[in-house]
Amino acid sequence: MTAGWPSDPQSPEEFFAGHNDALLIYERAISMLKALGPFEVRVTKSQVGLRRRRAFAFLWMPGRWLPHPDADVVLSIAVDRPIVSTRSKEVVHPAKNTWMHHLEVRSPDDLDDEVLSWLTAAWECAG
């Protein structure tokens, strides 16, 4: 991990400390998801995870590992099927019923109705 990052953040605010745009992106994602129903926020050294029975989305900062990332934040969304979109930086299939879609997020405005539809699908899959 790159120097200057919190080694053991206890909250999203600590995780995104010093990165105001990233914190605003996180807050926008949380605001969008609140209308769907309950979910839990879990903070680790590497990401902020959103989960129900299982995790359905993650926000992480590639700048922790890469010297010149293309975006401040990556939103990773786990659903049970591939979502075809040019907005995905990468799509991986880590498990039989899980497709992980990585989206580079540069501003809160990138989290629009299309992304909300994907987050809704992920939230539902995480049951």
C-alpha cells in the first residue's frame, strides 16, 4: 500500500480522508441505495463494501496502488449476469453466479440512473 493512506480505517470518512471527491462519490452512492432498503457498510484497508446477505458493491481507490490512476474511485458491482456496457473498465467472472463490473467514477454525477439500475440489480441479488 502506498504511504500516506490510513492503514486501518474504521469508517468511510477515514477511508476517503483527504480525498473529498472520493468521499462525495461514496455519499452519492449511499444516498442512491437508501431508497432500496437496508444494507450494511463494511470498511477494510482496501475498500468500502456494501452488503446484505452477501456483498453487492465495493468502492475503492486505485491510487492506493497505482501511481497515476485514471479515476479517483472504482465502483465494483456484483450481479448474477454480465451487464453489457462501454462504461465498464473491466468485467470479471470470479464465481459461477457472480459477474463483477468495475466502473471508474470521476465525479458523483457519474452515478446516474443507469448505474442505479445496476446497483438495484446487485442489491436484489445479494438478498
